[in-house]
Amino acid sequence: MTEEEFLSRWYQERPSVEAWGKFVAQKLMEQIAPLVTPVSADIFVRIPAEPRLKGDGSILTKAFYRGKKYADPLNEITDKVGVRFVVLLDRDIAIVCRALEECGEWEASKDRDYEEERAQAPYAFTYQSVHYVVRAKGEKKLGELIVAPGTPCEVQVRTLLQHAHSELTHDTIYKPSVAQTPEMHRAAAKSMALIEATGDYFRELMELIERNVAPARELSKQMSDMYRELLGREPDPTRAEGLLNDAFATFAGDKPGEAIRSLFEQKPFLLDRIRERSATKLLFRQPSIMLVYWAVSKRPADAQDAWPLTFAELKPVYTDLGLAAPTS
């Protein structure tokens, strides 16, 4: 096969490959969401997971100039499209891997696992990332495009620190196009050793933080479950959720779920108001808006004092409950 013939076939296949990459990225974000609630998947994944196609030069180089003797390069190259999921801590990688492996939309194979490599070579400090290839199960229609069975997409999972190291070194040291030196390898290994140690410190710090915020996180989870159950839709927690949770956690008492549920059972029209506003107002997509309604209904003056945002945003809650709205 000539380069011209290869590119001609690639141009025909490329739109469906790109569509498959977009589907994988979107579907995996959906799979991650329930595993990290009440944290939003968009916050848990620290860099937007955008699929990227190989450019002409890159795919030609891999097919014809990398010393790999492909019988059918277009079908054998598995990273024609790829998507990268970057998380904060190494323990978060396992969550993405679980979401990927449990999804029924594709067949997944793990092509690289840095933890296994580290176990086999414990004294080596080198490139770290988890790589999967996910292939379409059967023929799939995405919009106007048909994705052929077995169409691959490479998925990389790594931490922010691993990503920074890779961006600095991978294209020059581990995919060499320039002359390598022992000094370069030594410096890269030292930086990776530091990254591993820093990752350990980050994990220790996060565990201390989580012990401190565990009650607030549990309350937010309860509100998320209730929001989902009573409103019939997914909440969209953002940093505003943390503000509401922090401000009103002391109002909750020992068994907030029962008391808050009772309010909405007695006044189900409040659920309609939340649904209506959630379409255009972020505040009403936060799980702890349920807690806000309860706090205002029980202690309106204290709730006004605790409110962390503008009073204009709080006014609809008082109005819905038939209470005088705060003015300042």
C-alpha cells in the first residue's frame, strides 16, 4: 500500500473514527458521574476529555516510518483517535478504569499499566500512564455516521503530575526524534521519582482533608440522592454546592433526610418550582437547594443571615414558602 492509497482510505474512515472518539469521551464521562457524586464529573476530570485524531503526518509516520511492519496499517493502528482523562490523584485512576471496564458499549483491553510496570521494575522511574484500547461492539450508528465493528479508540488515564511529566518529556525522550543523552534520562527519572513522592504526599493530605469534610460530603450525598429521587433528574453540583452545604450544614440536625423529605411531601408544589427554575438557574440544580428550603421554612431569619450569595438569589425560596423575602 502506498502513502497515497493509505491516506485515501483514511480520509474515508476518519469521520466515523472521530465520531467514535467523541462517543467514547462522552459515554465515559457519564459512567464516571455516579461513581464520584456529589462531586461533578467535570470537576473530577481535571482537564476536559476531548478526543483527538492523528494528523496526516503522525499517522503516516506510524504506518510507514516507525519500523513496525504492519500488514494492514490502517486496521492495525489502534490510536487513530484517542482521549485522555486526567485526574488529581493516583487513586482516582482506578475510578476511571472501573467506569471504562464496566461499560457495555465497547470491548476494552488494557495496553499499558504503570502500576504493573512499576511492580516489575521497582527501581525504575519512567513514563507513567494507563492505556486502554476500546473497540466498538458491533456496528453503531452515531448521527448520520456508521461506526464499523471493532473501531478502536485509545484511552489514556493519568494524574495531573504524570500529565505534566509526559508533556515535558514523552515526545523527546520516550518517542525519540532527537539524540538522547544519559543526562536527559537521569533528569527525567529524577523528576518522575519526585512526582511519585509528591503524589504520596498529596494522597496523605487528601485523606486528612476528607476526614475533616466527611460530614459535609455525606450530607451533600444525601441531598443528591433525594434530589434525584424526588425531582426525577440528575443534580449538577458545582462549587456553589459547597457554599450552600457549608452555610446550612448546621441547620440539618442528626437526621436531616427525614425532616427535609417531610417538607416536600407536605408541599409537593415546591418540587415543581425547583424543576421550573433548574432549567435556567444553576442554583436550583444544586443538591443542597433542598436543604435551603428546609432551613428557610424552619428558621427564616437565621437562614437569611447564613445565606452565602446575593439576596436576589434567595428571594424565590422565601416567595415559594409564602414568607417575606429578604431585602438586604
